[in-house]
Amino acid sequence: MASIRRNIARWFQLHWWKRYLGDKRPPRKYLDARTAYWKDFLERLAIAPEADACVLDAGCGPVGIFIALGEKSRVDAVDPLLGKYEEELEHFQKAYYPKVRFYSDSIEEFFAENKSECEKYDYIFCLNALNRFDDMRTSLMDMRNHLKPNGRLVLLVEVHRFLPVKYLFRLLFWSFTNPREADLQDYLALLQSCGLKQEKGFLNRKGALFSYWCFVCKV
């Protein structure tokens, strides 16, 4: 059942990106705008990875923060759909980012198989991806354990604003796009249970049903 749910969730995720990027043309103009967005995001966090920093973009998607970091730092970008993104999306080609190391794996597989040249990371970014991992707590612990002593984990999460809606969405078929529905207290409890300390935590954006919270964490 878990594998069926996972495959359905990935199918929905791929088609969500196809719809979202469908009118973002020309692709290069959109990619330039997205790169500027990520650079502004980093400035707001006062994060500027050094040239020799090891950086992980976990659950990167086709236009993750790797597009703004790949020219300077040593970046690993991990997502099980990277192969599909390259086949079906004009906006993503690995050749655009020659210095980024791409891994078409789940984050669980990536850590289990020790695929990276970086034993540990200065920065791990997991942006709008945590609730799509098979096991949020296990994945969060993996990321925590792969931080360097002074490393930082940056999370951006989609948070339910209303508890009844959270439970309703867990029952709905189209909620496969976000298999792990959670509210703010769920995430705060999860961070604490994983031994992660919040250095920063703030509301990044508020929508009608969801808020988008950012956390910068350290061990």
C-alpha cells in the first residue's frame, strides 16, 4: 500500500509541475526570475554559503534553490523525479547546472546508500518537500545527522491553518500531492523530537487554507 501511495503521489507531483510551468514562458525568463527569488530568500535569511561549502537541496524539484547556489558551492540536488522532470519539462535540464551533482533518488535512498562526496553538510535546504517524504521524522533525523557541527537546516513547510481542513484533506484523494498533512504544532513537535533547535522561525507567506513557515535549525 505504501508503494502504491508513493507512486500516486509522485504522479500527481509531476503533473502539478507540468501545469504550473506550462505558462511560464519563455523558460529562460522564468528561470532567471526564479533564481532572483531564491537569492532574495537567502538574503532574508542572511545565509551566504561559502565557495567550498557543502550544500544539499533535499527534494529539490525542477527549480529548487540549487539554481541559485550551483555556481558557487558544492551542491547535491536530490529528487526521485529528476529523470521525469528532464524528460517532460522544458524548464529543467541538468546541463544548465554543470557544477550541481544530481541524484534521482528519494532522500531515504540517498542517505542509505551514502552517494554523496560530502560526508556532512554545511547547509541542508528542504523547501516545500518534507511532507512528501515517506517518513517525515526518519528523513528529518537523517538530515540532522548529516549536518556538520555548525551546520544549518533550512525548512520551508506548508502548514494547515485550520484543524478540520487538515483532517479532511487527509481523506481526500487529491491530497496525494501532499501525503503528510500537518499543522504548525505538528511541525514544532517534530523539530523538538528530532533534537533540532530553532535559530529562526517565521511566517513566510499566508494563504487562504495554508501558511508557509520557514525554520532555520541547528543541532
